[in-house]
Amino acid sequence: MILLLFLLLISFSESFKMWEMAIRVDPKQESCFHHEWSRNRSVSFTYYVKHGGQGELDISFVLFDPNGALMINDLKQRGKNTIISTTLDGDYIFCFDNSHSSVNSKIVYFEFFDLNGDTGEAASYEFQPEDNVGLPDKFLEIVDKVDYSLAAVRISQRQSRMTETWDNYIIERKSSTINQFSAAQLVVMLFAGVVQVILIRSLFDERSRIHKIWRTK
């Protein structure tokens, strides 16, 4: 029984194999990928724009099923987390579209994992009929609840990280804008001060060219 519980815990830690990647999508370009899923799976898919040059942090995202039918069509989003429910076996195609931007490239981070557990390369323990002998149904229900709770925690952590990245970007961008505005304002104030000093001195300096203008008027 203890050995079976140990194998179950190993299965949990390995069943959620996650794919993650950061890509660059050039302006007026589209980057597409494909991944094979079986039917009746629940896949957590998260993406967000980490950097957008001098432009907006947005990207368009589309997902097609193996028959080419459109499943998701997100237009100009900064990021999103969604649960994909697969209905067919085969390759699903997803694309990140930056065609709406004519100048700025976008750095996009995305990740996804199967909430039902990976059926591909990730090693996991598969139960045989005889393994269930004497195993309480209540225990299996608890195992399932823990399974989905762990998945929900991962999704929540990804969303928090996405929000934190966006907030940091906004702070850095606003800080840069404020610094530039402050520097420009300082230059204008210094220039105005110099002009005022010259004008005041010209009132009392008869040899000043500006003083001659005052006298002419």
C-alpha cells in the first residue's frame, strides 16, 4: 500500500509535463507551431507578451484543430490563460500573429501542459486492474482532487507571474517617460532662465545689442 502511494506521488510529479518557450515575432509576421494531442484532454495554455519594443504589448493568437476548424481567435491581447478541451486526435496548430504591427517585434512567452497528465514521453506509473484490489474508492477520489488542485495552483502561479511581468514593464516604461519629460522640462527652464538674465542685463548695459533694440522701441 505504501509502495502504491509512493508510485502515485511520482506519477503526479511527472504526469504534468510542461512545454514552455519564448519566441520573437517580427512585425508583419506570424509564427506557428503544432502539437499532437489525443481527444478528451484538458490542456492549460498560457501566453503573454514580455516585450514589445516601443509599441504596445499585444499579440493575436489563433488555434486550429486537426481538421482546420478555428477553436480560439484572440485579437491583440497582451496575454491570456485558457483551458483547451480537445475533441479530436491529431496535430493542433497555434499561431502568434504580429501582422498588425508595422515596426515593433514582440517577445512572446507561452507554455502549456495537459491537466489529465501527459501521455507522451513523460514517464508515469500506469495502474493495472490488479492494482486496484483493496484500494478504497474514497482514496482514489482524494487522489483526483489533489491532481486537479496541483494543476490549479500551477495555473494561478503562471497568471500571477504574467501580471507581475506586465506591472514591471508598465513601471519601467512610465519611469522612462517621466525621466525624459523631467529632463526636457529642466532644459526648458534653464533656457528660459538664461533668456531672462540676458534681457534684464540688456536693460542696463548700453553696449548690449539688445539694449539698442529697447531704445529703438
